[in-house]
Amino acid sequence: MQIKKAAIRVGRNPEEITLVAVSKGVGQEAILSAANAGATVFGENRVQEAIEKFSDTTFLPPVSLHFIGSLQMNKVKKVVGFFDLIHSIDSILLAEKVAEEANRQSRIQSVLVQVNIGEEAKKGGVSVKAFPQLVAAIRKHSSLSLQGVMAIPPNVKNPRPYFVRLREMSAEVGLTKLSMGMTSDFEEAIEEGATWVRIGKAIFLAPI
């Protein structure tokens, strides 16, 4: 498997890396096939679609569900608790909203900070400059468990410098778990420290 080979190339343990099978736009039959082939984590971008597909998981072996899309304030109540991990906390206001809902549900919600690593105007994520402040704000909430950092690099031929930057800035605030790398660049991401890689097309041959 390519994930294992990429890890071994740089002396990493392949077990440190989790495949997030991006199942946006994919039906239950394909999801079951992926689960039977060994996928244990699925990533969804759309709240309502995810709820429709995963509210009843009796058709699946045990799996974990991650929310990897942009999280709107009015969807927080539906996302908290339904998803095991939210990859896309990108503002203090959103963090506070998620913390409030998690507290209301008497649960601890695991989250990642999404960073706009390429400082792109039309892409979600906290700015590189504001990143430390957001991390500090999340850590103040007992109902949030900050697991790491997520980013989507610019669509460039060589995304590696962005992966390196994300790893380095994360280490500065004591975070080592990184959600980075998709179908086109996951090998480079793994070589630079990714712990979650989000792959859809290579698994389902469907738009993601």
C-alpha cells in the first residue's frame, strides 16, 4: 500500500498514519465495501448527507466519523457528538460555539485547528499569524480536546514546503498530530509528518 511505502521511506511507523476515507457523495454500498477492505475512519464534508448515511451504522463494522468540511455556526448542534473528530475549527467564535454545545451535551468534543497555510483569500482556516491565539483559546475549554492541526495547501506542483511549515508551526505550540495530504499529495504529506491523510478519489473513484 502506498501509505505504508511512503512511511517506510522516511523511517516512520505506518501505524502512526490513519487513512480518512472521504465519502462525500458516496453511497452506503461503497462505504461498506471500503469498510470491509479495512477502512475504519470516514470523512464527510456535508452535515445533512453524513447524518442520512451514518445515523444508522448497523450496516457497518465499527467505524469512526470525522467532519472535514467548513463548519457553519448553524450546524454546530448537529455536528458535535455525531462526529468523533472535527477537523475544521478556524476561529475563536466557532471554538466557543462548539465548546458550548459540547458542554450542553456533557461530552468532550475532539477537534483540530484548520490553518489557511497558503494564506489564500478564498480558502477556510485561521491565518498563520492568528494560529497561536486560536490554539490558546481552545485549550481554555474543558469540553474541547485539541488533537492537532489540519490544512489544505495551495494547488501547486510542490506542496511540500506547506506541509513542512504546518509541521513546524504546530510543533511550536506543542501539537504533533497533522491532518494533511489528499489523493494527489498524500505521499509527500506522510513524508513530512502527516498522521491523518484524507483520501477520496483513490478509494471511491468519485468527486470529493
